[in-house]
Amino acid sequence: MFRILFSLTFILFGFSSFAQSSWKELTSGKLVLETDGVPKDDPFEVGFLIELKKGWHTYWKNPGASGATPRFSWANENGVNPEGPRFPAPHRFDEEGIVTFGYSDKVLLIFKHPGLSESSTLKVNAEWLVCREICLPAMAEFTLEVKVSELKEIKSTPYRHLFAEAHRNWPLFGDVKVDVKGNQATYFVSAPSEPKKFDFFPFQNLPYENLIPVDKKWEEGQWIWKMNLKPGEEFSPESLGGVVDLDFGDRRKVFEFQSDATQSALGDPSHGLGSQLTVLLLAFLGGLILNLMPCVFPILSMKLFGVMKLSGQDVQKIRKDNLAYVAGVLSTFLLLGLSLSMIRNFGIHVGWGFQLQSPLFVGLLVILFVVLALEMMGYFHFDLIDPSKGQSLTRKHGLMGSFFTGVLAVVVASPCSAPFMGAAVGMALTAPGIFGALVFLFLGLGLSLPYLILAVSPQLLKWIPKPGPWMNFLKELMAFPLLFTAVWLVWIFNQIAVSIDLFVLGITVVGVVFAIWISTFGRKKAWVVAGFFLLAYVLHFPFSSLREVSASSSNSSAKEGEIWKSYSTEKLAQRSPGQVIFVNMTADWCITCKVNEKLVFENEDVQKVLKDPRVLVLQGDWTQRDEEITEFLNRYNRAGVPFYVLFSDKFPQGEVLSEVQTPSGFIEKLKSHY
């Protein structure tokens, strides 16, 4: 109480001669720039650096139960003043039950200046408290000469690293569900594991009985805490927002959120009937568009051939065959979603297409596509059921084959990210309970819709010609998309593996083809030979220690070029005033990424704007698992690539772009950030 009264005395009634002479021994202030000059008329950042004696601290924009927010009054001759300041994430101080939020050692508060047409002197009157057991006010006028220079003449100052550190500590925007019941507010935020350290810094004190989070726990992929509210206190939903600090040991996630009427009642966008229906609609449309994506075409060609064979047959048989395909799609989507959620709950960050980051899995797909292509060409007949078991069992082969085709369609769909899919999948992986499963279910419904329609209306097949000799020609022709897919997968395999892995894969493919050849001499011999080669292939990877080393050493450097620079958190944090940073998260196995890169980012007009000296282009290669890239995706609630974000003075937290781009649309969007 003494401390509070002491602080109020200084704030309300001025500053004693004792305080005037003593604060300079405890703290200092200074206006600083990260460069020794600024470009003419370009926005720039100016920082106010507060340094504190050991054991003393100052305050955040919400000081907590005591203290005062730093105050700044600019008095520039031209009347153009900076906006701000922007506060980095604070720390918690608890002294005898008095909880406050602020900074120790030093803090850089950053202002954004709209730009200068000529060299000028910036002036500011600054006031801040420096506290320990007691508080002393600091107040003085500070000036800074700002030189307008040519861009090529501008050099960094010793304070540049402090600007970069402040940028890293700026909270990003995040999604938090707030549920108010009685005199408690319960907060829910997605978390892959239980954080080692946690804190919550409310923007306002008014609603809370105290500023201490209670009943903290990690449950079903969510970090949950509660705040006690003042009984009978009137407050707006906006007052429940704040900054969340989650420290997982190897990484730290700091973000802020604004609690509005929707959030306080229903939670994040995955909650609430209207928002839920929107996400489910996006998932359905994304799944439907997947039918037009190139990575799914080889499998759909197999299914199309199967549909053609059913033309003119019994209606019930047509209906069952298409329903089996739909069942394969839906069950695999649900299984894939469940697997992703479980893996993330164990603290391993994975996303859509994660299976194609595994050389073992990609190699198995290569083998599978080669086998399917040989079967389509008629070199052998792939019987899942032994003919000796009887005719009743062989009838099931068609249904099982359709189900398996549905499974394979989902597995190979992962390299493609259709429009609307990114947000939907990201929401599914962070939403609690059954809603996440519903999102994956609607993705499957979209992908399987054409065949669901055929199941409901089999008479539509009357427009397809009846089976005949032409079917054999078509069947063999359909094998070539499968072989092209196998070749593409070999290329992907080569990107994420080392030469010994590629050699082992080649031997395994030859061994499986050899097993197919000897199947004419005996089914059991063929299974033994194929099993031997496949087992040897699978056992090779746990003992291939060289693969991990090679992958980690060559992952990011391959993407460096004249324009593209490899992504890193440090490069993003060092964005200078007036600079635009375009972040492109991609992967070699992502078909949508490669189409955009070829048709958009390699476009001559796009290349010109990307070469602008004001633009920095960062590319993250997610071909192999990369924690830094995964963390970036998680910040924006995304689970896969492609993912595009533009950072600028207008959007310091980043503006997320659509997964599908056009040259003109991208250029227009980029120029809007200048």
C-alpha cells in the first residue's frame, strides 16, 4: 500500500527535488535509430531505449496493480509525430502480493514515423517510473538528429540488434476462446504440449479480482487457465483480451488476442454455429476442388476406369462400388486427421502432407505405383483374395478395390493444397473435440462428391459407352499417369534421402517386380520374395544414420538464389522500416507450390517487382520437417504449404495471401504494401 501511495503522490503532485536528482542514478533514456539515416519520405522506426539499474524495473502499457504506463509527448516543428509506442511482451513482478507487469534491465519501445522530406530533429518529453520497493519518476526532454540520406549511404547503428530483439518479442495475433460463467473467465488456447512456463498479461485490470491465473492445465491439445472476475462488476467483452506467453523450453510462443462478443461467448473461429458452418463449407469446397488438382489425377483415372467397367451392370452393384470408394475416402481422411492430432499432442509439429517428408513412406508409394501400373498394363492380375476361396469371396474384390482406391486418393492428395483448404485444415488441427473430425469429414465429402452422386443416381452411367475391347486399350493407357507419378515420387525421394537410400529403393523395386514375374510359378513363392525385399527396405531406414545428417545439412541452402533467400526467424525480425518481406513456405512434394512458382513467381513482371531493393524474399523449404518453418505455420494456424505472407509497415504482423495466385493479383498486392 505504501508503494501505491508513493507512486500516486509523484504522478499526481509533481516531482520533488529528491526524485529529480535521484532517478538518473537508477535509469536512463535515449532516442535511437537502427540506421544512421533514413530514406526521404519513407516510413521509419524510432526507438526510446530505457535502461535500468539491476533490481529496478519499469512498466508495460498495463502496469498491473500498481505503477504507471510510460508517457510520451512529441513536440516536432513540422507537426509530424511518430505513432506508438509498440510494447514488447512484458514480465511479471510479484512483490508482497502486488502483481505488476513491466521490464527490467532495458527495454526498447518502438514508434513508427511516417517519414521526413528533409533532415530534422525529433523531440519528445518522456515520463516513466522506475521501481523496486519504492518508485521514482523519471522525466526529461530528449532529442535526436535524423539525417535524410540516399539508401546506398545508410549504415546500421549499434542499436540495430535491439530493434531486431524487440521485433522478436512483439506479440503476434492468436486465437483464444474465452468462456465466461459466473465470476470466472476460462481461457482456451491450442498447445501441442504442456508449456514449461506460462503467463497471461491482461490488457485491462477492471474485470479481474486479481491478476493471477488459476486452475492451469493442459488437456486434449489445449492449454486452459481461469481468471477470477469481480462479483457484480460491469465490463465489456473487449476487456478480457491480453498477451499470452507460452514457453515450451525449445521454443517460445507469444501472442495477443482481442476478446470480442463472439470470442467471449463462443471462442475462436472454430466455435460458434455461424463460424463452424463457414469452416465446414471451406473444407467441403477445398475437398471438391481437390478433384481438379494434378496430384489426384492418377488415382482418379483408376477410379474412372472402374466406373466405366460398371456401365450397364446392376444398379445395386454400381451403388455399392461407389459407396465403397466414398467409405475409403472418408475413413482415410478421419484417420489422417486423428493421426495428425495425436502426433501434435505429443509435441511433434507436423502438418498436411507430413507423410511425404518421410523417405520410407515416399519409397513405399513409389513401389506401390509401379505395381499398380504393371497391373493396369496386364502383366499380372493383383488378386487380394485367393480364387480357391470361392466365388462368394471374389465378389468382394471389387468393393475392396474401390475402398483401397479411395484410401490411395487421400494419401496422394496431400501434395496438393486446394483453395480454402489451408485455413480449414489449420482450424481442424487446433479445434477441440469433435469439430476437428468434422472438418476432415467434410474434406472427404468434397473429394468423394462425384462418386457419392453416382451412388445415389447410378442411372447417370447410361451416358457412358458399354464395356468392350476399347476398355483394354484405355486400361493400359491409364497406367502411364501412374508411372509418371512414380517418377515424380522418385524425384521427391531423391530430395529427402541420400544416395544409399536411392540405391536401396531401386533394389527393392526390382525385387518386387521379380516377385511379380515368379508369381506365375507359385503364389507363395512370390509373396515370400516380395516380403523379403520389402522387409529389407523398411529395416534399412532406422539404421541409415547418414540420411538425417545429410538432410539437415542441405535442406535450406538449396533455395538460395539471386532473389530467394532461405527463411529464418532472425531475417524476418530484422525487417527495416519501409522494407517489404515476402515469405514463401513451400516444399518439393507440393504440386500447388510448384505450379505457383512456375506460373507466378517466375513470371517476368513478378520477377521485376521482387528485385525491387525495398523487397526481401524469404523462402522456407518444408520438403523435410523443419521446426522453424512449422513454428511459423503454427503462428498463423496453418497446417500445410503453400503458405504466403507479406510483411510491411502497414502489416507488421503479416498479411496472409491465398494459396492460389496470379501474376497480376500478386503484383497488385505486393505494391499495396509499399
